[in-house]
Amino acid sequence: MTSEKLPFLPFALPDIGEEEIAEVVDTLRSGWVTTGPKTKRFEEDFTAFLGDPSLQSLAVNSATAGLHLALEALGIGPGDEVITTTHTFTATAEVVRYLGADVVLVDIDPATLCIDPQAVEAAITPRTKAIMPVHYAGLAADMPALLAIAKKHGLKVVEDAAHALPTTCGGKLVGTLDSDVTVFSFYANKTITTGEGGMVVTRHAELASRMKVMRLHGMSRDAFDRFTAKVPSWYYEIVAPGFKYNLTDIAAALGLQQLKRARAFQQKRETLAQQFNAALADLPLITPPLPAQGDLHAWHLYVVRLADGVALHRDRFIEALYEAGIGCSVHYIPLHLQPYWRDRYKLKPTDFPHSQKAFERMVSLPLYTRMTEADADRVVQAVRRALG
């Protein structure tokens, strides 16, 4: 047994291999580094991964950009309301405000930590135009219930699937369900990464067309098409005040190779999660909810909650893990506690009892594909000591 101090175990690390490096180098040598052939290939490969040729995939420079494009294409604007969960990152809600619409925040199901369909239905008003469910930590929200509510009330559905590749719901991959648009994230700590980036998926041609135009300045023609044409193709028209939301080929190069590893990544994350589940079962913790029988959990996050009656304060628990050299985080500080959302909509913790209680007792433990069984055991031992 060595007395040497073990290196700090970070909360997350990207898993970048030689294939990704070679693909990026090939891009740099190609002379085309912004949106171009590799971005197009990445979009095509993503649609193929989802296995539904009726879908269109559009690469963007962040999931936030994708959510904004989706709501804009759906015509969300001033006077409208969009319902989402308080238990999410601010990006989910802020895109609603970009368009001058109002956010209506609702509580979560305490069992799944995903948006509560009953709370959604109770929050619907004549101004409600869309629902934005969040697939929390890699577990699918109750999409059958949410889609039924949307159909009953004539609402649009945009799935925030930042955590949900490859998650399934009712045996179908998230991205292939009956919502209007699904948006994935490829941020550095996600289940696959392009550094920064995202993918917007829809089977509605008119939405795809609008989002493609708005993705790049509202131009009537794609810059890649213009610059690669063999005949004069300099002319374009600005048909709307668009955005600068395109993904570069450098980022797409990473995505092309990461996507090939997505299923193996999920299997590794699930193996680590199962190791945690078994090793933490006897502790006063609530371990993450499991998916329905036959469904896949992406295991983007491994979130534990201190059980009722545990005297240790959550913040002290985090400090103890850091003292043991273990990185961790909290997902999330709910939006109802953030000054902008709290003050604009006069929100109180008592309005969201399930999210508030979860927040006060939750910690996200490290879970990423470069972790070894020994790394996972270090996490378990640190948790045991902290609770001892």
C-alpha cells in the first residue's frame, strides 16, 4: 500500500481517441474548417444512427442554439407561454425569453427527477404554445403522457435531449418520438462531444427548412453550397434576421468519430452505474432511478440524494468528497432559486417542493468513460467515509 496521495479524480473528462485526432487533422489539412463536407456527413450519420430516414438532422454550435432555432421555427413569440421544468440548466428557459415569450416553470416527479406531466397539464393557460420536457441525467421523461397532453391541448413539443444520447423511451430512441423537434448537446462533458455543439432533429420539412435558413444569418443559400459550386454562385438573399449558429467542420470531425463510439460509451457508463448501484446500496442514499424495463438510460449523470434523516449537510458532503480528491457537482441549482427567474416570475421554493428537496440533498458523482473500476471504487470509498 503506497502512502502517495492519489491524483485528483475530476468530475468529468472527454474520451478522445486517435481516430478523433486523425479526423480533426484531416479537416485541418483539407482547407475547409468551417461548416462544410464533414458537417454534412455528421448530420447524415446522425440521422442514420437514429434509424429513421424521415428525420432531418441539423448541426448547430450548441444545444442552446438548437432550442432557440426550434422555438423560433415554431412561431413562439411575445404573449406566448412555454412550459418547462425548474430543474434544468438556464439554457432551457432562456431561449424562450430570447423570443419575448414567457416561461412557465413546473415541478418534477420526485421519483424520476424529470418534469411532472400532471404539473404540466395544471399549468396550461390560453397563452400556452409549447412544452419543453428535459430528459434528466439520461433518463427519458414520461413522453407518452406529455405527448398526450400536448395533443389534447394543441401544443407543440420540443425535447431538451442534452443528456439523452442514446436514451430510449418505450423502446424508441429519443429523437425518433412524436415531438416536433428534439435537441441534443455535444458539450465537453456529454455522452459524445464535439467540444461545443449540438444537433437539432425533426421530421417536419418546413421546420427543418426554417431552422436551416435561420442557422446562418437568414441566408437563402447555404454558404457551403455557394463556395463549392463549379459555376458562379455568389448571389444570395437575406430572407430573415437570422443567427450565427452553424457548427464547424473541425467540431463535426470530432462528432463523426464520437458517434461511432456512442453505443460503447453508453455500455461503459451503464457498467460504472451498475457498479455504483451495487456498492452504494446499503448506504443512506437514494440512487438514480432506473429506466423502464427494456429501455436505455444514457447515464450522462449519476445523481445521488442523501436520504431523509441523514444529518450530514449536502454541502459538507461535497466538501468531504473534494477533500478525498473526488470531483463532483450539483445538477441543478433550480431555476426558481436563480435571481433572474425568481424575481421576474415571483417564484418561491414552496412552489416547487420536489425540485427544492432534491436540490438540497443531491450530488452528481463522477461518471465518464475514461474511469476505471478502481476509480469508481475510490468514489465509493470516499462516499462511505463521508457518510461514516
